[in-house]
Amino acid sequence: MNIDFVKDALLWCAIIDYIVLFLWFGAFIFAHSWLINLHGRWFHLSEERFNSIHYLGMAIYKIGILLFNLVPYAALSIASNHAS
């Protein structure tokens, strides 16, 4: 396994993770009432609490993408450019 393979894998992971994040955001915006009704069957949450949980979840997910995909990708790109 070489550095180019790892860089490509990290980049594709970041792309897929951002697609998941955008789908989550789209579902949250366009199917908001349906999601609240669906989750309301299982959990007793107010709308404000539901919104804050999803907002926090999206923020943590985005930070995870940055820390685990984009930062290692950038570090490997910088290291591989200086090595050649």
C-alpha cells in the first residue's frame, strides 16, 4: 500500500461523508415534520430539542470529516510533495 492509495482512499471517504452530510441536511430541511413525527413515536422530544440534537450531530459529523479525512489527506499531500 503506497501513499497515493491512502490519499485517494481518504479523499473518497471525505467525498462520501460530505454526500451523507448533505443528504442528512436535505432530509432535515425538506422532511422536517416527517422526521419529527417518526422520531416522536420512539422518543418524547420537543421540536427545539430535536433540532438542537440534529444540529449538534451534523456539527460533530462535520468535525469528524475534517479531523479523520481531510487533515490526514492534507498532511500526506504535503509530505509526499516535499519527499519528491
